[in-house]
Amino acid sequence: MAKSRNNLLGVGGQRKKLSRAEQQGAGTARDSDRKVAEDKKQELVRKMRERAEAQAATAAEQDAPPAQS
């Protein structure tokens, strides 16, 4: 006899139990840690881009022939 495809009990996985604070709308510490990590990453990327642009600008100035008057 073929397997029954109608029994989907447990197919979607289990839900995480929410703490009282989470049920009342407060986020977890993990969420705030992710936010802090994302902010740090964005700041680092911004600094790296600024450094790369500055290096490219100085390299372009050094490679350019001096202006004649």
C-alpha cells in the first residue's frame, strides 16, 4: 500500500519558545549584538573605502605629469 501524503505533522519544524520579554515586544540580546556587529562592519567598510579613495587620489596625482605654464 502506498504511503499516505496527508499526514504532515511536524513537517514545518518547531517554533522557538519565546521568553516573557520577547512576548512583550522586547528584543533579545542576540538581536542587539547583531545590530552592533552590523554597525561595526559598516563603519569598517566606510573607512576602508575612504582609505582606498585617498590612495587612488594620491596615486593619480603622482602619475600625472606636472602642469606647464
